[in-house]
Amino acid sequence: MKKRVLRLSLSALLGMGGCLFLLGGFPAPVKVPALEDTVRLSEEPAAVGEIPKVYMTRDISPAALDAVYKALGRALPGKAAVKLSTGEPGGHHFLSPDLIKDLVQSVEGTIVESNTAYGGRRANTAMHKQAARDHGFTAIAPVDILDEDGSMSLPFAGGKNIKEDLVGSHFARYDSFLVLSHFKGHSMGGFGGALKNISIGIASSTGKAWIHSGGTSRTNPWGGKQDAFLESMAEASGAVMNRLEDRIVYINVMNHLSIDCDCSSNPAPPELDDIGILASLDPVALDKACVDQIYASDTRRSASLRQRIESRNGTHTLDHAESLGLGSQRYELVMLGG
């Protein structure tokens, strides 16, 4: 079957309320024309609904962020949390409040974070709230530190390493979550995207130690086995997903692509150009699409980030999450204009 390409204008997508019903296939070719809206269809299209969609725009702007959110076609009911990283002081690659302000306010969201388990200047609530103020987040929305009053447990019976995820007790305040992740490298996970943001990111400081140690310690995050840590991130993600069901959406912003995460106070400068914004209702598909975009980029400029992912066995998180039934590494890439 000959491959087909369907083109729609971004204004048409927004006029449709962002609800798209487009049949597609596998990741787009390396070169995607800028300012062109495409849906890539595989040689043998799967049945509708069988493969999750990942929406992508090359544009990184407030309007583009709104467009990919609306393309998902899922409303966030009740009190909405917006999970992002407020960034370790000294770092500067975290998502800009100017970029996300319109979307956060459109869902009437509260920005939520949890304290760190590694020390630093976000290790307790007072310092963490100060960092959020200094980085401009409190100017655009309320900020809530989820574990200010301790932890609560979310069960995950199917876990290989952990059978529960320890999240901040304020998690219970929210009916739905917008998971707004800065996709980049990570010193331990290889990369950080949607799965990291709903596991390590939502976990309380105690829960972070539990995940990092692969379920061997609630006080010491260090010294666990690498694959057990990666698997525990997937398992903690599953606990959050099971609790929220269809009241969660995922957006990854691929800019400032350092090999280091926003938890670093001195991240390495990016070597790779910004790529775009991607969104999905499936966090496994979304993170896999972002990894694929890295590998489809300039081989010289992406070398450090690819080495970081491979040296940490980072894609094992995706493999384990898929094996747990949390999502699919096969996906349809729907290109939006920009």
C-alpha cells in the first residue's frame, strides 16, 4: 500500500476544538517540513484506536502548546494539577513560565511539585517554594508542594520491585493532572520525560528514595541497582496512572536539550537544537517518540545525549512500562503546523 499524507491547517485544528480523528502509522521521517501539517500513515494502517497517537509541532510557543493540548481532546475535570519541575536553583533549562502561562491558566491549574531526596535547595518546602518564586512560577499560578504534609500510598500490585508508590499527601487534593515535562537527559535515568515526571516527580522525598533504591530503602536513594531503579520508575508511574485513569494528559517540551536534568544546579549546555512539543494520552508512546526524535537528529550534535541514554540503559524504563501494560512503544505521529 502506498504511503499517504494528510494535511490540515493549524487554524482548522483549533476550530475543531482540537479533537482529531486521524488514522496514522509510525514515526515521521527525519526531515519534516516546517510550517507543514502532516499525518504520517503506515504502509499497513492498524485498526482505529489500536496504536496511540502522539501529536507534534516544531513550533515552541504558547500557541503551539495550547494546540497540542487541544489536539488530545481530553478535558481535565475538577481541580487540575500541573506537574512540572520548578528547577534547581543555579540551573536555567527548566520550562519558562512565559511559555506555559497561558496553558496553565486556561485549565485553572495549580503547579505541583515534591521535595527532593538528594539535598539541594528544594529539599524542604520553604526552600522549594522560594525556588518556585525565584523562577517565576508563583507569578503565573498557585504552587503546591505535594509532600509538605507527608506521604500517602498508591498501590501497584503488579510491581516487580515496588508494590506501592509513596506520593505527597496533597496528591489527594486534585481530580486531574496535566503532566507538563521538559524532555532532556538525566544523570541516572538516561532521559527524563513523562514517565519520570509522574514517578520521581510526583513521589514524596520518601517515595523518591523508595524508587531510586529499587524498593530497598525509604531513606537512602543511593546504591540501588540501575535496572531496578528504572523498573521502579515505571512501576511508580503505573500506580499514578491507575489512580487517575483517564484524568491525566501528557505534554513533553523538547527544548534546551542538555544531557542533565532540571534537578542539576549546573547542567551541561545543550549541544542539540530545540526539536518541538509532543503530546499524547499514552506516556510510553510519548517518551518513545521523544527518544526517536533524538535519534533522528543530527548524529554529531546528538551524540552526547544518545550516549547518556545508552550508558544508563534509559530505554529499559520504556520496555518495562510496556511490559506492565502502561502503554505502547508503537505510535502514530501526527504533525501539527508550526
